[in-house]
Amino acid sequence: MAGTSSPIPHETAHSYAAATDHNSILKSIKEVAESPNLLSNIPSNYAYFSKPAASAVRADNTDCDSIPVIDFSLLQSASSDQRSKVIRDLGDACQCWGFFMVVNHGVPKILMESMLDKCDEFFNLTPEEKLQFEGKHVLDPIRCGTSFNTSVEEVNFWRDYLKVMVHPIFHSPSKPRGFRRWRWDDFADELPVDVLKRIAAIKVYPNLEDIEYRTHVLRSCIAVWEVWNYIKPARHGTHDLRLGFQEWFIGNIQQTTIRHVARVLLRGISASLGLDELQIERSMDWEMGQQILVANYYPPCPRPDLAIGMPPHSDHGLLTILAQNQVDGLQIQHNGKWVPVHASPNSFLVNTGDHIEIFSNGIYRSVLHRAVVNSRETRISLAIANGPSLNAMVTPAPQLIDKNRDSTGARYKSMAYGEYVQLQQSSRLNGKSALDNLRV
């Protein structure tokens, strides 16, 4: 594997990293990075690479300009020729890369910036405040922590995380204030009827196939933003209401718009395989599918040549849609080389997950990717993982079982998605080891 060094046991890392402070293993990486004792070395339990060399995280820039770009608006084009072409492009991206950049997706830039800001605020909570969201089980609806799975790791990763399940049931941490949803019902008795109707229209689960309806939702949000004018200051201060509306806006609209992007992409992927465009949704019980928000925090590291944010791995699920704070760090593996990803402003980075590989019987592959760190600035990424329902038994599509020229029959065993998630998330993160367990 080009540009990769092997992780090292703790006992061989001391020549390159500072002696391990055993208490630091339990600390968040934010606390470790902000420690006054952290100058030019890092605790040895974070020394992932076997030698301190720039080549450890070096990537091949020759392919970075070739990363596929999908114009999302064309997937909804009234022109059958335009839609057919972008579906072919989407299929090529899934087959050759397992990764692509999405532009013209229609999700407001301010929405993603607000989400990234709120994630930053969460990571800046005190350790005591974050402790209440620590979680004990991989399927807990809200869970924060550090590294990936410290109970089984020999080497820890330069990363803190927050994982929140937002579909089919919406969850949200109660802190920071703007992260959770606002229960507008508490103010209903004080609002004029016309304003109530606007809010009620937004509360209805959107018809995600209807462009006009989604436009109406966003326009209504802008209109309802002025609702605070109607609230009696004696009961609800205008500042609290502004925060309250922002909580509701982020919690509800972000979920449905990102989910819409995932749905349209999956329909395009299904069509690119020569299947009915709804087959993935039906096979995966999409209406009850899991959508998980994963916020990642990678602070500056004094030894980016030794540490890693996340090691090479593939994602469970169907599609992961990622936004970031314009600080690079994501690398994907392509033709045996590590390719750095430079995201265009207001774009989404999308990678195919293990369950697209299973469903397509290996025609499309989940992509190996990793997160490297730097010594200058904090990187925050927000990944929205879109998967089947937890009870869905994921198998190769029957039409594709004999379509892969490299094999005859199904190449993967079936497994319930929830069982797969528990297997991957409770184990040591190691490439595509979870998927390898299902290969026939």
C-alpha cells in the first residue's frame, strides 16, 4: 500500500514519542492537544506510524484533480439525456473510485456552516458536560468519545467524535443549546393563525420527490424566522426564541434535506446498475433506514508524521455524505495510492459504503479512506452515514449475482445491518475486516 507505514506497538514507539501518560488514554484528544506539556512530542499510545517520516502520510497528488464530480441538479433534470449521462457518470464513479464530489445539491451553505459551528461548540464543552453523552453501547442514539474504540486499540487515533442517530427517530444532545430541536408547540398559544399554518406546513414530513414542496419548506423557514416578533417578551425573551428557532431549524430541515440528497443519489446508483431506481430503497427498508450524524474533531498535532486521525477503513452502510470546515485531511485509496481530497466550497464528499458493495455483488466497491492530521489548525468534519434499517437483511441483488465477471453466484453472505454495525463498531478498526468476514 503506497504511502502507508504499519501501526506500531507501544513498546517500540518510545524512541519517537514521549513516554505515555496513562491517564491521557482516558482524556479527549482536545485535552491532550491543549496540554502545556505537549510541545514537540506526543504520548506513545498515539504513535501510529512505525517511523517519523513525511512519507508516512504522503499522498499522490497526481490523481486529486481526477476525482469524479457529480452535478446533483442533473439527477433531477427534466432532460432524459442529461439524467442518463449523469447516471452513467455516477456508476463510473462508484465502480472506479467508490467516491465522488457532489455539487449543486441545493442544501443551503448556511445550514452546513451552522451545523459545523454547533459541532465545534460541542467539542468545546467541558469534559464534565460531555461525559453525560459518553454512551455505553455502539447503538446508543447519542455517543461521544475519543479515538475509535479505546477498549480494543493498541494505538489510539488523534480524534474526538460525536455520533447521533437522526433517523428514523431524531435524537440530539441537549448541549450546546442550538444543537437540539425546538418544541414550537410550547409557543403555539401565542402565535397568529397564519404563522401557525406556516409552521405546521413545515412540520409535515416532506414529499422529498417534490421540488416545489422542498422550495416551499425553505421559503417558509425564512418567513418563520420572524416568528419571534410575535412572542410575548414577558414569557419568552427574543434571544431565547431566536436560539430556539435555530435549534428546530437545524434539527428538522438539515435532516430531511441531507436525506433527500442521499435518496436521489441511491436512485441514480440503482439505475446505473441496470435495476429499477427504487430497488435499493425497497431492499434496504429505506423509510426505516438509519441515518447517523458523525462529527469528527482533529486538533493540531505536533507530530503529524507519527499520528493519524483515522486509519484506513471503509464505512458501513450505503452512502456517507461529508462536509468539512475547509481544512483538508481526507485521503482515499485509488489504484494502490493515497489521493488527497480537496473539497470545493459548498460541496459534499460522498463515499460508497460496505452495503453498496454487498448489494452490487462487488460491482461497486466501498472505498478505503483515512484522515491525516496537521500541526497548524483544527479540522472538523461532519459525516452523515445513510444505511439500511437495522433489521434489513442485506444480500446481493438477485439480478447481479451472475453479472460480476470475476465470480459466479453471490460473493457475500447475508447479515442484518444492525448486526454488521455492532460487529464493525465494537472491533478494532482495520481496513475492510468487517466486510471480509462476509465474503464467500
